[in-house]
Amino acid sequence: MAQFDVGLVHRLADQMEGIASDIKKHVNSPDQLKQDIKRMNSVVESFQTLTQAASQSGSNPIANQNDVV
């Protein structure tokens, strides 16, 4: 069974939060917003990959010291 990396989920969530903060502070043009949306999509794709891997392992993960087993 593949481990579900909760630490990675937290890091991705922090990245998403940072992108949203950047949008609120710095976006002044459609091109800047497009670049931030690309970054957000990349993070979302990483979340999807993690959840698909967990689903395919056929288990219900349990958190244990920032890792799910």
C-alpha cells in the first residue's frame, strides 16, 4: 500500500494559500492572473494525483505523525 503523504498535502495547501495571497496583493493584469491560475492548476493536479493514488490503493488511510498509513 502506498503511503498518503500528509506533509506533502500541507505543503501544497501552503502553496495554494500563497498563490491566493499573491493574487490579492499583486495582480494588475489578465496576464498576471493567468500565470497564477496556471500555478493553482498545477497544485490542484498534484492534489488529484495524491487522492487517486490513495483511492487506487484500496485503503482508508489513517494519520500517524504527519504520515497516513
